[in-house]
Amino acid sequence: MGQHSKIIPLNETPHLISSHSTLALGGMTLYRRPVAFVKELLRSNLQSPISNLTLLAFTASYESDLLVGAGVVKKVRSCYFGMEAFGLAPMFTQAANLGDIQVIEETEASLGFGLRAALADVGFMAGRGWIGTDLLKLRPDVKTIRDPYSGEELVAFPAIKVDTAVIHALKADQSGNAIIGGNQAVDVELAMLATTTIITAEEIVEKLDHADIPAPSVKVVAHAPRGAAPTSCHPLYPLDGLEILKYIDACNSEQFEEYARSL
């Protein structure tokens, strides 16, 4: 490894997470989720517990449900939390119904504008989303403003700050450049605005000639072959539907802890 290598062992990545911080997970629904990182965080949590995380995910799924089930998440910010064709996310649904976690109402618009505001280093980003809906009643922290030029009422979506973002990549180099493929979700934005960005990668090479996420945005890189499984990582491997069903069955049988210990 060269002097400027950002490569660290996967089992050291959880040390970059602290309690009461905002953790953003990349990927989309059941695609390219940072599952290997989440497994390491759960293992690490047995020796060095963390708590009260705010989980941010444009869409949340299997990997996020593991964190909720483990009790490390206090708040959730996502416009979708589920298992697509496999139904509800069992631990999230249970925790939300019991009031064990705080669910901050979000939509694609509030997350998108909030991330753009943070990238622009301003307090809010204005848009027409939510106008004419009851969402503003659910989120009293979201204000409306008047466009100073047209007089139109707009929603001032507050900036969303991210402490740590974890993105799973198809390929990364030792400097931190990463390729994440065609369905990028909001991963590039998360990587750019997070205080600390962790890349887990299927393959690590010495140097990439192009990148979706540039090295200056990345703190560390960890090698994680099949690091998104059982979610998919196109074009390398498909979704493992049987494992998703096994997880759901375990949760519905009140065996989440046994399942988590087996990871």
C-alpha cells in the first residue's frame, strides 16, 4: 500500500461511528446496500455499544432493519422502509408501532431538497413539494416562505446534515475513488456532504481511471466481497430472495437475536 492509501480492514469501520450521530446508508431498496458494514457494526456493538443513531436512507430496507432490530437506532429519516415484494420491514414496523423509534416524516422531495441545501451550505432549499398537503402539520419544523420575486408560497426544506455515510461500491482504488454503477440513488450526494464517508467495495484496485465518487470525498475504503448480499449488486450478483424470506420468518418468530448472531 502506498503512503496515501485509505484502505483499512472492514472490522475497523465501525470505530468511525459514534452514538447520537447521523448515519446515512447508501444504495436503493434491495440493491447495493452496505450489508457487510452493518454486520461489522452489529458485531462491534457487542464490545463497544453505540446508541441513539439517527438513520438516514433515501430508501431503507434489510440492512437498516437489522440496525433497528439491534436497538442502536433512535430516529429514522427515510421516504420508504420496507422489503419491496417481500412485504414490510419487520423490526422497523414493530419498533414504530411500539413507539420505540422516532419516525421523521420524509418524502423524496424533503430528502432531496434537504441534501441539496446541505451541499450548497445553506440552511434550506425552497421548493413546491408538500404545498397543499398535510405533511407540514406533521413536520412543524418545516416552514413556508414567500418567493421574494414572484410572491409564491414555497416550502423551505431544512438542510440535512450527515455525520457518516457508508456507500457500497463495485470497485474502488487505494486513494478512495469509487465506481458505484448505474443506479446511484443519492449516494454521490451523501458521499460529498458527509463529514466522514466510508466506502466498502467488492474489488479494490491500485488506481481507477474514472470514478462516480471522487477520492477527496472519501475517508476510508474497506474490501468487502459480496458486501451487499443478500441484497443485489448488479451486475455481479442478484438478490437472494430466500435469505430475505429467512430473515422475515426469523423476525416473525421472535428470533431476531438468533438471526443476528448467525451473521
